[in-house]
Amino acid sequence: QVQLQESGPGLVKPSQTLSLTCTVSGGSITTSPYYWSWIRQPPGKGLEWVVTMNYSGSAWYSPSLKSRTSISRDTSKNQFTLQLSSVTPEDTAVYYCATSKGLVINPTTKNLYDAWGQGTQVTVSS
């Protein structure tokens, strides 16, 4: 029933900030026990966890990306937003938002999550 949809620019220039928004329908981002995450998949590679925020607003960050990552939410719009600063071509990936009943830091399979967005391609290039 819960549906997620990513939105944002598909092309970002190096050194700039990537900004993506996930819009949730059929459920509230403030409902316990749900956690809301951004996961990415670079071409030819596996899923990589980026950041998670839970129903109360607490956040957990991937150590390798924490210094460049910000997550926020707008509960009135039922949306949460990823910002990744100082991007390089290595940040090129399909970016997904997803929901789970708890924190998942090693997303080896999509089955660990209850629902996924369709994903959006983000390319970092000049």
C-alpha cells in the first residue's frame, strides 16, 4: 500500500550538491516503527546504504558519506530529502528511497525493506 517516489535533477555538476526528495503516499513518515532510507547503486555495483531517518526524526549515516550527507523531512508534505554535497563522478548511481521496520545498514537484498521507490538515475558530469 505504501508507495514512494523519488524526484530531483538527473544531472549534477562536479563539486555541486545533489538534492533528491522522496514523496510517500499510503502511509505517514512519522508512523512507528518505520524507518526511511536512501540507498544508491552505482553502475555495475551493488546496493550502498547512504542514510536513514526514523519516524521520530533520528538519523544514521554511512560513515564513508557522513561528512557530505544531510537528510531532512517535511512532515506536512510527507516527504524526506537527501542532500549530498561536493559530488564527483563516483557519486553517479541510481538513487532509491525505501522503508523498513528498523535500521538496515547493509542492504544486500531489497527484500530487507518493505517498499521501494522506482529509483532515479543521477549522473555527475560537467
